[in-house]
Amino acid sequence: MLWPFELHRSYHRRNDIHARFGGQQQGGISTPADAPGIFIFTGHGAGHVGYQDAFEADGSFRYTGQGQLGDMRMISGNRAIRDHVQNGKDLLLFQQTKKGGPVRFEGLYVCGGWEIEQQPDMDGQPRQAIVFTLVPQNGLSSEAEDLAEGAPIDLSLVELRERALQAAVGSNETSPRVALAKVRARSKAVRDYVLARAAGVCEACRSPAPFLTSSGQPYLEAHHIYKLSDGGPDHPASVAALCPNCHRQAHFGTDQLSLNNALLERMRRIEK
């Protein structure tokens, strides 16, 4: 899905976000049932109720999960963040700078893992808090770099698919230091399989790849059907291998909605 939010632009939470896409209008994690995204809100007042959110020097974002009193549990919004990849959901981060003010769109993120750490709850009592490490999609390696490396030639299609499915399940509890590397590895595992699955033929127009790369592989591009950019959370059922022309059409064509819907249905049938 191409989200209508511009990076670092401010929006009215109720009118611009929930009125259009649904989801809970209160709290830090909003999970609309009929939209392929999870809205995460941080900013004003978070530290006063026990949440210790912070942007790190490497661009990642440490986000304290849901739950104001007592130990946090991996349920509801916390589970939605953890499982967003296999559920085909984007993570959209918004920051509020003052109480009652607009929220600023900080971009699309990927859950790279989480930690359990002690933080005070709303009453100032120590509790076990879930702290997610969210990695910005634009911090991932580029598609061109992954294509240059090439997929492992010593693995069969079945082995590549198994590796991709295991990667798409997401990270277990991990430290922020390894989150970005794990997200990159996950994205590349899915891309390797999808390009091998296509066997040199565009999965949209069914035409052969337009040329061979310097490594001798057919040139196709991994298209994330749900996603705004070409890096980010992946699952084999929501990623298609396309020729460059179809890839641009899927992003910018007047028929992009119908094309992406058709691709999604086709990929789901393939991966059923």
C-alpha cells in the first residue's frame, strides 16, 4: 500500500489517520482491522507514564510497549508489533511534540527484536517492560546491492523457501546491537527465494527478464506489494519478482491498485 503520509509532515491524529484508516484513537499502539498497517505514537508525555522511548545514533528507535501498570505481556498491541511481518502489516511511527498537538510522521519501520528491561510503571513502581528495537526501512541495504551479491547457488528452491519462511517469522528477543543486521538478513532471505521462485520470468507480465546481470542471473526486482519502499519487512506471500517496467507500474501507474491486488492474490495462491 502507498500510504498518504509525507515524511516529517504533521497530521491530525483523529481526522487524518483514524477517520480514514480506523484503529484505536487512544494509546500508543493502534491496530486498525482493515488497513495493512499498525500506527505507533510516541512523544509528549510518554516519559511521565513510564515509557522511555528514544531515537538511537544508528537511526533505530527504542519503543516501549503497551501496558501502564505492572509487568508488560506480549499480547494485543505488543504482539501486533512483534508479528507485523508475517501478518503483512507496516509499522508507521508518529511523534507528538506537545499535548493535544498534531503528530509528525517519522516514517516506516521494521521490528528488529525486543528486550525485557526494568522500567517504572505509571505509579513509579519497578516492572518488566518490553522494549522494541524498530529499524527504519530506509536504513536497510538497497536492492541493487543484494542483486549484486546474488542468491546462494548451492541451495535448492525448497531450501530457499524454507529459509525465507523462517526469516519472515521475525526476530526473537534480541539486543539493539544486532537488530539491524537481523532485519537485513531477513529481507535478503525472502528476496533470494522470490527471485529464484520466478525463474527469470516476471511474475506480473510473464515476460522473460530483460537482461542478465554481471553475475549471469536474470535481472528482476523484488516488489513489496504492501510497502512504500523497496526495503523493509518481507514475506514470500507479499513479495513478487517483477521486471523493471512492471515494478514502476506497480508503484506509479494509474492502475497500481488493481495491479497490486492481482499480484497479492497470485502470490497467495503460489505460497498457499
